[in-house]
Amino acid sequence: MRFPRAFTIILVVLAFVVLTIFFIPAIRGVGSRILGGLGSPLWSVGLSVRNFFFWDKNETLSKLQELETERNRLIIENSKLRDLQSENETLRRLLAFKKKTEALLLPAQVIAGSSEPDLHTLEIDAGSDDGVAVGDAVISADGLAVGKIREAGANTSRLELLTDRNSRFAAALLGLAARSVIGVVEGGHGTAMIMRLIPEDVSVSLGDTVVTSGLEAGIPRGLLLGRVESVKKEANEPFQTASLSPLLDLTALSVVAVIHLPR
């Protein structure tokens, strides 16, 4: 059905008048009274369109802020859950290690570190009241040596890492042919360690594993210390040295265990 041309023109003009009144504040009030009942349906439509396109800016910003706050809360909760999962896995591995040894195994959390360049130490939340003693070996969740106890307070202790400049461990090369090869592993060389007093006639290969020798009081034999990265021989010297790298990242420790052996 086609509308008469005149009727179509009237509708277009009327729509133009209503929209003009709607968007010009000075004549909006007058226009609404002139149009009266005739314009009220169109006026309502105009207001709906205006509300759709020109919503309250403050309300929108408020909702965006609420969404951002909720997002940040979920990120924090997710991070905490990951930390708990990691800690639980660490404790499970320590429990498995404990079943393999007769020594007293004391789990502890790392609560502080050292800011000095060559003093690689950590503070843990276990002390003499828990059975910790100076000289006790400290291991990771996988049973890898990370250092020994330097100071033991009642409730906290200071752990000296393998790479600390004061660190010394009686060590041995791991392997059937090298059981009698004993040396000393010392820190103070950045992130590396040095094994000294290796007899010059012993064949040391890159990748060889070094363990504790068990010749120190309170330190069990066989704890993994590091891997050989390079070997240095001096002419006419009775001993050679080897540079070692730790088998784990000593700066990322959060949970450790103190091995306490009867002395």
C-alpha cells in the first residue's frame, strides 16, 4: 500500500520539527507545549534515543572501576592458589625424602634474604627450639644440598648458601671410579662454586656430579652439590680445580628442610 505523496511529506516535516525541538534546549520546553498530545509519543521516542546514546558517564566509569577491582581480586586469589599448590608439592617431596633417611628432617620456610653481594644467606622460620643446630645441612624439596646452618636462634636460623663466600663443604666426585676422590667445595665465586684439592692425576670430565663426602660432622654423604662446568690444571701442581654450577636456582627457594644428624 502506497501512501499519498503529500502525507509522506507531512510526516517528514513533522519528524524534522520534533527532532529540532529535542536537540535545541532553548525551544524544547515551548515545543513540548505546542506539540502537546500529538507530539508526546514522538517526544518519548526521542528521549529514549537520547538516553540510549547519552547515558550517565559517571555510572559507566563506576561500573568499569568495579570490574577492574574484581579482576584484580581474582588475579591475587589465583596467585595465592598457585603458591599454595607449589608449597604443597614441595612438602610432599620432602616427605618422600624423609622416608629414605633416618635423620631428623625439619621443614622450614624462607622468610628473608641477604642484600650483600657475596653474602648469600637466607633466614628460615625454624630454630633451636625445633631441633636446628649450627652446621646442619639444608636441602631443597628434591633433596639437593643448598647450604648449611650458620646461626641458630630459638625460632629462626641463618642459612649459608653454597655460593656464599664463607661456604665450605667436604666433597667427592660421584661415580664408581671416583669414590676416593675427595676435595673441598667453596663459594664466593658469584653463582658458581670451586672444588679444590682434586689430585692432578684424576680424570675430571665436564658434567661430572659432585656430592658431599660425609666427612663433616652433621653432613650426610651423597647430597648433590653441583655439576662440573670447567676444569683447570696448573703445570707442576699436585692438585687441579673444577668450577661447579648449582643444580637449582638458589635465589628461588621458598621452602627448605634442615637435616639434623645426632653428633
